[in-house]
Amino acid sequence: MDTVKPGATADDSAPHLDVIVLMRGMLLHAYTRVYFEDETEANEKDAVLQSVPVERRHTLIAKREAGASAKPGSSGAIYRFDVHLRAERDGFLVSVSATRLEFPNTQCAKVLPS
């Protein structure tokens, strides 16, 4: 998917993506959020993220891949967000596997299978 990296929607909200997760065999879809690890200050103020137990918060935070750019010659960022639905390390709310979010010039996102 291509998208603009979101901004905060309120004073107590961090930039995030709302995600609906579907998979074969799952009768109802699940919702989760993707936060960004380079938004530390905003993440600390986000009411929803702060309501998640500390030991589970990392499952909602996309990791920025150091030195990687979204397209050749781009100065954008790539984020990795893994969702695990059936595993011992499942994420909070949900846990889809290996997704890369690319932000060329820190403005657009692309989800790629890894």
C-alpha cells in the first residue's frame, strides 16, 4: 500500500496506522494499530498505546530499518511491522507476518511481503 505517513490526530495521539487483519479461518476481522519507533515522544503521550501493558507495547511499534531507503536514491525510511496471529509471541490486539512499510522521502508508505 502507498500512503502518506500519518501525523497525530490529537494532543494525546501519536502518528499511527489503523489496520484491519483478515486471514483464512478467522471468521471475524481484527483491528490493530501500527505506531512508529522514531515517534518516541508522541508514543509516550498516546492514550491508546499507554493503555496496553508495557510488556506488550513493542508488538504495536514498527521498527525503522537502519540504512534502508524506500526506493533507489530516496532518503525515505523503511519500517518493519510483523503481525503474528498464531504464535507464542502474538501481538497485542492481534499478532500478519513480516510486513515492510516504506516511506519514500518520509511521505509515502508501501507494504511489501518479505
